[in-house]
Amino acid sequence: MQDSHKDSTICYSQQELRVISLKLIEGNECDELLKISDELNQFKDSVITSQDSIINKQILKIAIKDTIIIKQDKEVSDLNNQIKKDHRKLVWTKIGWASTTTLLTAIMLYTLFHL
């Protein structure tokens, strides 16, 4: 039972107190640096999240533009096909008018010379 009544006070020398205080200061500095590092990591994470959002919006814009380009390509193709059809109609209309004019001229000349 003598151990339980033993003095629990520990005495440190000046050198030991200096070492203890330096370790305490170093520990406090490490804690502060850890807090700063955590804040930096949180900031970097928010920047990454923001950049991911921007990238996703850019990808969406590209997809929309690709859709628009595909629609415009289809419209251009349809218009080119319509131009070809209209050109063929025009050619056949010209041929029709030339044939009709030739036929009417021939009938008129025949009638004029045979009367």
C-alpha cells in the first residue's frame, strides 16, 4: 500500500522542459498545418467539382451542336435533292415548251403554205 501514497509529482529539468515545450509547439504547428491542408483539400475538391460541372455543360453543348449539325446536314441534303428534282422538272418543261413551239410553228407553216 505504500505505492498508492507515493508522490506522483514528476520533476523535470530545464533541458527536459525545453524538449517538452518544443514538442508541444511542433505538435501545435502540425495541427495548424493539418487544418490548413484540410482547407486546401476542400477548396481543391470544390474547384474540381466546379470544373466537372463546367466540363459536363460543355459536353452537353457539344452534343446539342452535333444534333443541330446533323439536322442541318439532313436539311441541306433534302434541299439538294429538291434542287435536282426542280432542275429535272425545268429541263422537261423547257423540252415541252420547245416541242410545243416547234409543233405549233410547224402547224402554222404547214397551214400557211397549204392554203
